[in-house]
Amino acid sequence: MTRRFANPPVRSVFTFFALTFGIAWGLLVLLLAFPAPIEAAFGPLRASHPLFILAVWSPAISGIALVLWYGGLIGLRGFLSRLLLWRATAGWYLLLLVGLPAIYFIGAAIGGTLTREALAQPPILELLALAGFMLILGPIEEFGWRGYALPLLQRQMAPIWAGLIVGILWALWHVPAFFLSGTPQSGWDVMPFLIGATAASLIVTGFFNAARGSILVAILFHWQLNMPMWPDAQPWDMYLFVAVAVIVVWVDRAAMFSREGAATEVMPILLPRPA
């Protein structure tokens, strides 16, 4: 019997969140519960630790698994075609290329750490290698958060509410990392991060919809958030993200508060949508 392909139903977003948290938090609980044997097997915890990478990739694993479940390889092809979407107004790219780095430099200046951070930069080749690694670490999450979950939520609600829901869950998903030494979050305060990550989700939601549901722009946005070339400006960068989010939502309010024009297709090919 030939399987009937269909775009994922809205209810599958709950499965996505359950899988994403189950994989990531399950692995992090193992790291907390059995640090010695895991360190003996895989080395000390750091960003390149295989279990840490697996946890970071859990949104992508969950999203792609559900795409394959509902759409098979044809659906996956449609899903990945959203990597080719990039057209958006110049203002969004100005925000991506200039605005986001400025947040970190201004935040570090406010916190009085700009000079210290500048002097602590590694050699350029090491910095470029680290930037390349960061491209395949955190940004891969976007195959799940914005690639799968956001379009489904936008079928039922305006982008501002969908972006808030994804942002809150995205922020909370990171919480166990604050209690693991060796992770970037271990030296940060939790509450500013939760607030800032939620605000960043609103910003990228507007960009994502302006680019017609582009996974590519979500990946590039996330890469800028993790870029090692920018100074560590915690917690001031998080507060600046809130200010920028308010401006973005106000300027883009016609799109943010309306479902019309929001990207809602997970697999944008000719597949029947479930009732």
C-alpha cells in the first residue's frame, strides 16, 4: 500500500517539544548523574563533547525525524528546500550583519569588559576555526525550532505569540547547561538569559517570516548569536535584545500581529494538508 504523505498536523508540535526536551535533558541528566564514567569514556565536558553535541542537536533530530515520519524522503526534500529561501528586505540583513554584533559590543562596553574581551581574542586562524565549529553546533537547532515548530504554531496564532512560545521553550531548554561546568552557559546568570533568548526569538520570527519561512536565515541569525568574534557581554546583551525586540515588533507590527503572510508550511511542496 502506498503511503499518503501530508504536511505535519499542528498537534505534532507537542511531540516535537517532548522529543527535544527528552533527548537533551535526558543526556544532560546522565552527564550530571554519572560524570566520572562519562568523562573517562568521552573526556571532560566541553562544547565539542559528543554527548553535549547530541543534546544541542536534539531539536534538529526531532524535527527531521517528524518530517520523515509524515513526509518521507519527498517531504524531507521539501523541508530542506527552505534552506534556499533567503530573500528579505535590506533592513533585516542590516540587523543581522550590523545590529546583532553591535548588541554584543555595546553590551560589553556598558559592562566595562570590552577592552578585556578584545585582548582575550585567540589568534585569527583559531578564531576562524572556532567560528566554523559554531556554525555546525548551535545553529543546527534551527531545523527544529524555526524549521518545524514555528510554522505549525503560526497556523493557529499570530507570529508574535508563536515566537513567544518557541522563545520561552527554547530558553528553558537551555537551563540544564547552566549547571554543567564546561558549557558556555555555566558562567552566566539564568534569568537574563531566559529573558534575552525569548526576545531574540521574537526578532528572528520577524526575519523568518519576511524570508517566507527560510531555515537559512534562522541558521545565520543563530550563528551570529554564538559568534566567537563578538565579546561576551552578559548580562547586558540580553537586556539589549529586549530593547531591539520591542523596536522590531513595533516596526513590523502589521506582520507580527497577523497570521496573514506568516510562514506555515513545514514541507512546502504539493502535499495534502491534514484537516
